[in-house]
Amino acid sequence: METETKEVVSWMRGHDSSVTSISIHGSGRYAITTSTDTAQLWDLDTFQRKRKLNVRQSVGIQKVFFLPLSNTILSCFKDNSVFAWEFDTLQCKYRLPTPVEGSALRYKAFAVTRDGRIFVAGGKSNQLHLWCLESKQLTRIIQMPAKVRAVRHLEFLPDSFDGGSSQVLGVLSQDNIMRFINIETCKLLFDIGSNEEGISTAAISPNGRYIASVMENGSLNLYSVQALTQEGNKPLPPTFKVVEDWSKCTSEANKLTTRVTSGRSKRPCKSKGSKIQTRLMKLHVNTSLENKENELPGGLNKKRLRALLKGFGEYPAKYRMFVWRSLLQLPENHLAFSSLIDKGTHSAFVNIQNEYPIKNRKLLRVLQRTLSALAHWSAIFAETPYIPLLAFPFVKLFQNNQLICFEAVATVVVNFCQHWFEYFPNPPVNVLGMMENVLAYHDKELLQHLIKYNVTSQVYAWPLLETLFSEVLTREEWLKVFDNIFSNHPSYFLMIIVAYIVCSRAPLLHCNQTADFEYFFHHRNNLDINVVIKEAYHLMEATPLDIHPQRMLDDFIPLTKGQYPVFNKYPKFIVDYQTQERERIRQDEIEYLRERQLAHELEVKAQEQKAEDEAWHRKQEILREAEEQRRKMLLEEEEKLAEQRQRLAAVKRELKVKELQLLDASRRRFLKYQQDQRQMELKRLNDEIMRKASMREQEIAATVQDVEVRWMELESQRQLFEQHLIKDQETVKKEMKEEVDAHRRKVDLEDHLVQRLMKIHREDKQKPQIVAEENLAQAEQKLLDTDWRLQALHKLRHDDQAREKRYEEIAKLLHDNRVKEAELLKAMREAEEKKWEEVIQKKAQLEEEQKAAAAADEHRKQFLEGRMNEALEVAEKLQREDGYFERLCNLKTGCTERGVELQQGPRSENICLNDLSLSESSSHDRRQEDLACQEWELMAEVRRLRQKLTSRARARHPPARLPATPWTP
């Protein structure tokens, strides 16, 4: 998986079981994945498998990994064998020798130093094996403290200054505490974790500065190695330490064994007879012998546990199993228990499921293994019928740890079932007699009642003993009772049975039948177990010593470590006799079954042979009968065949005649069929012709409709174009009207001034001057009229030329329309563009003419102003004396300021406006004519097209008649 994008890069498949470890080569190119049945070598560049290590299923693989700083692969198997392989050739380089006798353990955890020289292995023991991979020899065996019973994980603590030869080893044991020791001095440096907060797994950083651990409660703890080592270097409190000399041990394993100590001030002493140093630390505490007896494994004290039990009535459920293991002082002999398990299922418990049909298969297997181990340990348990009832509560309680289950049952049998098997196969009458004496002392009335109805101790006491109260108590009550049993002398077990009977005296005194008593002691009853426990303590204290069971029973003795003790406190000859009898019966049964199977097989074979003989005779008889029957059938068939041949000849003649008749009839039918086929073909051709004619008519009608629609579109376009032209004409007229009005106002103002001037001249000048002015004005007016007429003629001529061009363009457009109707729109657009170009040209000409008119107006204005100035000068000279000039100047100034609006324009302006309106009306008429011509040409083209289509249809189909079109131009 890519760490940045979180995407899966490759999925490497190949393992059938779960992968237990992954090892990466120093180059980072190769990896080894390990499962219980195989190990596979992968190429991380291509994510392809290169090699696969296969082993026998009975052996199994523990771990396969790369050695640091080398091309060697180390493989560790479940049979404690260790092989080294060359990475390049995958050839076996060497194999580590089998460990020395007495130090063998099942390897589970492995660790290698960074320089690849030291290899450490550990397993289900408190010993660690140190191998030197250069010499391929076992150099040292380190013995961990007694609390360590199994090693789960090993890892060296790196150091930046040791050159890769790490000296500190972290050991994670079964108690979930990780201890760090020095493999040279065998000193315990520090530890992490505790019984309350155990470590599930741990990892050390590559630089060796931090330790990360996952706790059992799910939390993640991070430890600083520097802080842990500083705490470990603090001075220790004074303790007494004794170094014992192990030189007397002659075995090689003891010579190599070095025990881990927790002190730093001890000085190792070298023994005289051994080169290898051994160290052992013992604490001598100045306590009394009683305190020593109360000391239990795991740091517990029996006296304190009893006080806790007395206060609360039971142990905490969370720590009950731990307390029981400490009270029973279970040795946890893994090797001895494994040897018992390896012997397999005992023959006495092969079919235990028939006698005890337990639904939980796992629970049944654990019960079968535990009982088989007990039977292999001592033969009496294979013959004891109640041993499954006695062991089942512990099997159900310790089903996840079979070793603890077996040792708990064995401890209970050895200590709390004393003298039970002395009268085997009868119940322990001596033990029952002790309980009956106690009952007689404390409740004689109840005992007399039981004796009265012939209820013996085998009825009221033995069911409770052989089932350990499991039938009459609930789980919680049973656990509470055994908290007290395990915390006291073994005689307390008998006392609590007597207490149960005494506390049940009320219902027992009401029973008067044996079946009621038996039912009472085999089923749960309404009884307060706390009262029973208190009564048992009372009986322990109040019972006289002469009848007290403690006088007859030994004190608690735990199982021995290493090997389990021999259990032979039973009549061996009876057990051996029963064993021999059972074996003889089993052999006889096997022989009987074999003989019965053989007899059955012989009987089956005889029956088969007899059936085969009978079948053969029956088959022969059937064959003879069938042969006779077949002969008769053949004779009959021959006679029938002759008759059939005669009939067949007659039938053939009849068939020949019928055949000729049929041939003649078939020929006639074929001729008729040919005629019918021809008629049908002619009819089909006629139908096809009619169908094609109707299709052509439909196509023509559709074409006509399309043409009409196209004409309607053109009509709508024409109307739209007319509307646009009208709008444009109105806009032009409005603009021209505004310009003419402005020009007219200006001319009126000028004319008004001229009239005033002429009036002044008429008043002041002589008549010839007035005439000259009038002539001049007429000449100017004539000039203007001539100019406007020239312009109008020029426009008419230009319009004629443009109309001729448009006619040519329309003819071209009509011609193009006949060729391809689709080009009509394009031609109209081209005509429109050309028209707009003409409009632009006309506007340009109009602007030029307006400029020329403006220049003429300016010239005329200047001319009139010059004339008026001359007239003013003359008037100033002539009438300077009477002040007329001042009045004239004031009059001129007033006229200019007021801007007198003229009411009537000169004739020249009217002529110009009329000419313009005439020009615009003529242009509009020409446009209307052009549109009408285009429409007429289009309608003519449509008529020609329809006539052509109609003539073609009539020529092809004379009977068909096209309806007269209602559409006319």
C-alpha cells in the first residue's frame, strides 16, 4: 500500500493460513512471509513470488527471517531445529545442533543482534538459549526468574555505541511483564508492565531510545529507555544475597545455565570445577517459620488471603484464577504435561461422548484430553467411574488452559481426595466413616433419622464427594465454596459436606423414603451457602481432635516441579486385575467381532453363490423356452411372409395404377398452380404500380405543400421587409423633416433680416438699389432651383441605373432558384447587402450635397452680411445727423436676441422639400415594384414546377388525375 496516497499497490496471494511474521532484506528488495505451513520469498519490485519453503505438516514453521548484514536466511521449526540458507542459491549452509540434554524447550520466540552474531531462542520455559552463529554452538543458557514460565517475545535493545553487538535483551513473558536483562552479566536492568496492566506486545525504536507497548486494556504506552535506565541505576536497598556454587552439577546444561539476578552489587565467584559461572540470588528475610509457610508464589500470603476471604466471603472474580493457582501452587510442568498429551486419547475415554453427551465440542475435547492425561498419569483414573464428574467443573472453568486444568484436578485428587482409593472399587468407607462420626457428634438426631430409613453415608455424603458439589450448587456458590476449601486444610472439604447435611436437617427430617433422600443429594436445594460455609468453620473449631478429620488427613502438598509425583495410593492388584480383565474383554470382543465379521462375510458369499446358481439355472430354463418359442414363431412368420408377398404383388399393381392417376392429377394441379401464380404475380405488379403511383402522388402533394409553405414564408418575409422599409422610410422622413424644419427656420430668420434690410433700403435707398437687390435675390433663387433640379435629375438617373441592375440581379436570382431552391436565401442576402451598400453610397452623396448646401448658405450669409454692412455704412454717412443708425443697430440687435420665428419660408425651401419628398416617394414605389416582380417571378416558377410534375405523372399513369390547384398568383 502506498503510504502517501493510501492506495493498494499490490495484493500478494499465496498463503493458505494466516501470516505470522514478515522479514525485509537489508536492500529492501526482497521479503519473506511466514505462516504455520510454509514460507514464501517475494520480489518487492515486481511483487511476484520467487521461492516457497514447504515442510511436513507434522513439523510446522515457527519463523523464517533474514539475518542482519548478511545474505543468510534463518528458518526455525517447531521441532527446535534451526537451519541457515544461502539467499542467492537457497542452499543449506548449516544447521544448529540439537540443544544439550536437560535444557530442551519448545522454541517460540527468537531474536538476533544487529551484527548477526548472537542468536537467542526461548519458549515454554524460563530458559533462554544463546547461540553463537559463527561457531554454530550453544554458548549459554540463561535462566529467568521463577515467575517466568514461558517466553512470548524477544527483542534486543539497540545501542549506538556497541557496534551492533547488543548486550541488553528484552524478554516478554507469560505474566505480561517485559524484563530487560544483560546477556553478559545476567542482571535484570529494568522491567515494564505489571500484573494489573499487562503488556500484550512491544516494539523498540531503531535507535533504542523508546519502547512502544500495547497494553491488555487496549492503551498504547511509550517508554523512554533513558528514564528507565536512570531509574534502574538508583542505589538499591540493603539485601542479603548468597551466591551458591553449582560446580557439583555435572551435566552440560547446568554448566551453561546462568540465572538472572536483580542486584548490581553482586560479585560473581568462579567455581573450582567449572569454567562457566553460575549466579543465584536468594533473599533471607528474618521472618518466622509460620510466615514462611504462609508465603505463596506470586507474592501472595495465605494468612492475608484468609483474612480477605473472611471479610468478603469470596475472592474477587477478576483475580480468583490467579489466587487459586497461587493457593494450589501449580508447578506448570509444560514438558511433563506435553508428554502425557502426546500419548493420545486413553482407551477408557475414547467413547466418552456416548456416556456424557456434551453439546460443546470444545468442552468435550478438553474433558477427554484431561481425563486421558490423568489416566496416563495413574492407571486408577482410567478405572474410576466418577472421575469425569470430579474433573468436569475444573474443565469448564479452565477450558482455555489445559495445563492449569490438569494440574488443578491432579492437586485436588492428591490433597482433597486422600484415602479415596484405598477400598477401590468401593466408595471410600474410611472417609465416609469420618464424616459420619462428625455428624453423629454434632447432630445425633439427624443421624438416627437417616439410620432409621436405611440411609447410609453412601447416599447422603458420597454423591457430594464424587461430584464436588457440582450437582447441588450453582456456579457462583461452587466458586465461593472452593475459595474456602482451597484456603484451608484438606479436612475442611469433609467438614463443609457435614455442614451442608446439618444445615439441611429440616427437609431431611421430613423425608421418609430412600428415593427422596437420593433426589435431595443429587439436585439443587434452597439453601444459603454462606450459612453452610460458616457452619463448616464452626465444625472445624468445635470438633474434638479424636474424631477430627484433620488427624487422619495430611497437610496440603503441592505437585512437584519438573515431573509429576507418582500416584499409587490404591489397591494396585485390583486395578491391574480390572485393567487386565478389561483388556481381555476388549481383546475377546475384538476377536468376537472379527469372527462375526468373517462369518457374516462367508454367509454373504454363500448366499451370493446360491443366488448365482439359482439365477444360472433359471436363465438356462428361460433360454430353452425362448428357443422353442422362437422356432414356432419362425414357422408362423414364414407362412405369413408368403401370404404377405402375394398381397404385396396385388398392392403393388394397385399402387402403380394409383401412382399414374396421381401423376396426372398432380400435373393438372401444377398447371393450375402456375396459372394462379401468374395471376397473383400480375395482381401483385398492379398493386405495386398503384402503390408507387400513390406514393408519387403523395410525394407531389408533399412537394406542392412544401412549395406553398415556402411561398408563405417568402410572403411573410416580403411583408416583414416592407414593414422594415416603411419603418426606415418613416425614420428617414422624420429626420429629413427635422432637418428641413431647422433649415426653414434658419432661412426664415435670414429672410426676415433681408426683408427688414430691404425695408430699410426702401426707406433710405433709392429704388434702383431695391431692384438690384430683387434681381440678385431672384438670381440666387434661380441658382438654387437649378441646383435642386440637377440633383433630382441625377437621382432619377441613378435610380434608373440601380433598377436596371436590380432587374438583372432578380433575373439571376430566379435562374438560380430554378437550379437550386436552397440558394434563394443566400441570393436575397446578397441583394440586401448590395442595397445597403447603395444606401450607404446615397447617404454619402447626401452628406456631400448637404455639405455643398451648407457652403452655399455660408457664402450667401456672408454675402448678405457684407451687403448689410455696406448698407449700414452708407446709411451712417447719409443719416449720421438724425441718429437713424443707432435705431437700426438697436433693431438688428433686438432681432438677433429675440430670434423671431418665421411663419412662411421662401419658395426655394418649399421646392427643395417637395423635391425630397418626391425623390423618397419614387424610391419607395421602385422598391414596391421590385418586390412585386420578385413575387411574380416566384409564382411563375411554382406554376411551371407544378405543371412539369403533373405532366410527368399523367405520362406515367394516364388514369390518374391531379385536382385543379386552388392556388393562383
